[in-house]
Amino acid sequence: MDFEGANDCGAPVELARLRRGDIFGEVSFVDNEPTSASVIAGTDAEILVIDVDVIQSLLLGDPTFGRRFFHSIAITLARRLRETNPRVLLAEQARANDGEQLILDEAGD
């Protein structure tokens, strides 16, 4: 699955590639704001949707769950930020070089 945003012209930009078991939608859950990107499945996918009311009930009823839940989200966000930073830097370098495109390999190098 691709996790996409949009560039200055509104064209889709791949932000991340999600893998089996990855979560998405966590940013909107944390800050209670509208989504900031879209997810597009490149193949058939089975998606588990967890209603926000279910999560809220678990958070209120079990403080241990809450600590584990938010720790997991923090780790996910940190991983995605680390994976995205090099891509942003390369995009900025390409823009500075009159649009010369730089291509990342799967490792982000």
C-alpha cells in the first residue's frame, strides 16, 4: 500500500509504503483532526477498521492499555518520520538542482 499526500500542484506523492500489519489513521486519532493523506492499495488488501469508540472505551477502562497503545503509536510515527526525512531532503535537493530528479532505492538511499 502507498501512503500518499499531494505536492504543491496537487499531484499525488508517495510518502511511505505500508507493509502487512502496519497501521494508518493514527495521526487523526491522536490530534482529532481530518486526515492529512490517503492510502491507496496497490493490490487486494484486507483492512481491519477499529471504531474510535472502541479505542476510547479501552483507553478509559484500562490505563495499562493506554500506555501500550500510545507507546506503539509513538514508535510508528518515529519510524515513519525517520523513513520520510531522507526523501524530503532529496526532493529539496532535486528542486534546488532545477528539477533534476533523484531516485531512491528501496532502502531509501
